[in-house]
Amino acid sequence: MPAEEFVAGWISGALGLVLGHPFDTVKVRLQTQTAYRGIVDCIIKTYRHESVLGFFKGMSFPIASIAVVNSVLFGVYSNTLLLFTATSHHERRAQPPSYTHVFIAGCTAGFVQAYFLAPFDLIKVRLQNQTEPRVQRGGPLPRYRGPMHCATSIFREEGPLGLFRGAWALTLRDTPTLGIYFVTYEWFCRQYTRDGQNPSSATVLVAGGLAGITSWVTATPLDVIKSRMQMAGLEQRAYRGVLDCALSSVRQEGPSVFFRGLIINSARAFPVNAVTFLSYEYLLHALG
């Protein structure tokens, strides 16, 4: 597989992660905890109790793993399209693949990425849900002292499969969602780019942002289920599967539970995915 696809995916993913992680922390807490009345309340309580560092809990491990996860996403997507089109990245702009091929390539990338992402995402969610301040003299220590301690604790307490808790929900979330993600991006770029030309930076920014929002609107219900299943091991609660988690959540909190975090997801999605796609396209051009 062309190395530049993986390198560009790695760097662009890291940039998007740093930009979006504080939003992601708020989203995860809203989805898994009932102590917050809304986005603003969550932000204020997190800042007061944990300082600005509280918004960056769990970020070090995703930064370390983004080289694998995002390079797999963009690498698999681009190379699946190559199987359909037998053309290079730049030639695709002159003779673009069908939207069906784009959707299948995106779904394939989402499916493969999910199993690389699952352990890293689990550790991130567990760390983000720790509300203790980093320094707490005389107070209780956090359950997890860092990403490696979190990983080893899950392995010891929940077994090897514990590291893949919520992986099926993650797969169901990412497989169709990333197909929609790439189709939205390609559609917008084609609508606002002349034939035979590459899209402008402004077009890429807007297309990436809209793709992010569209995909998260689709993904949020399963994202809620995924986050709750990931936290179930810590709370000594076992869901029998995705459907059981969904039904239990609805019984306890009503159908609106599936839209928790939708606003913050959408607010995060536009800038994060705009930056991700712009840096990805720029790096592909530079490396190519």
C-alpha cells in the first residue's frame, strides 16, 4: 500500500485529535454520567474540579495510537478505491469513482479501523470518565494512574477480551458511518470543483466539516451505546449485548438518551474534520 496514504493519515489524525479532544471529553461524560445538566454545566464542573487539564484526560494514548488507527482508516479507504478504479489519487480527481465505490471503500475502512481502534478507545473513555483532579493531597487516588496502568488493570480484572469491550457497537457505528463520511466529502468537493481540477483549500475545509457533522448525526446513537458498554466493566454491570444496552438505557432514561452528546459532537466535528481533511490532502500533495 502506498506509504504516503498512511503517513498523511497519521499526521492529519493527530492534528484533529488535539483540536477535538476537549469536546470529546465533554461528550463522553454526558453520555455515561448523570451528574451534568447539559454541556455548559459539564464544562463548568470539569474546569472547577479538575482545571483545564481535565479536558485533556486520556489524550496521550490516542496520540500514541493515532499513527495506527488513522493511517489504517485513510490507507484502507484509498487502497480499496484503487482496487475499484485502478487509478492513482490524483487521477481520481479527473475520473472520480462512483459514489457506490466511495461508500463501499468507506465502510471497509470503518470496519477494519474499528478493531484497531477498540482497545485504544476503551482506555480513552475510561480515563476521560475519571473526575478526580490530577493532584489531590489527602484525597482518593484515581482508579487508573495513566493509560498503561489502565490497560494492565483492564487486562487483569476483565481478561483479554475486556480490552475489546464495546468493540461490536464500535464496529456497527463506524462501518456505515464512515461510508457516509467519505461520500459526503466527495460529493461536496465535486459540486464545488471544476472538472479536472483539485478542490480548493476552502472547499476541502467545508467538505471535511460537513462530512464530520453528517457522520456524527448518524453515529451518535451507537456512540452512546458504545461508551456505556465500555464503562460497564468498571461499574460491575454486564450488558448481554448491544440490544440489551440499548433497551436498558431507554427504560431508565427514555429515547432521548440516544442523542446525548449530539450537539457537542456536531460542534466538534466541523473544525476537527475540516482540519483533518485539509492536512491530509496537503500532505498527500507534498509527499506525492
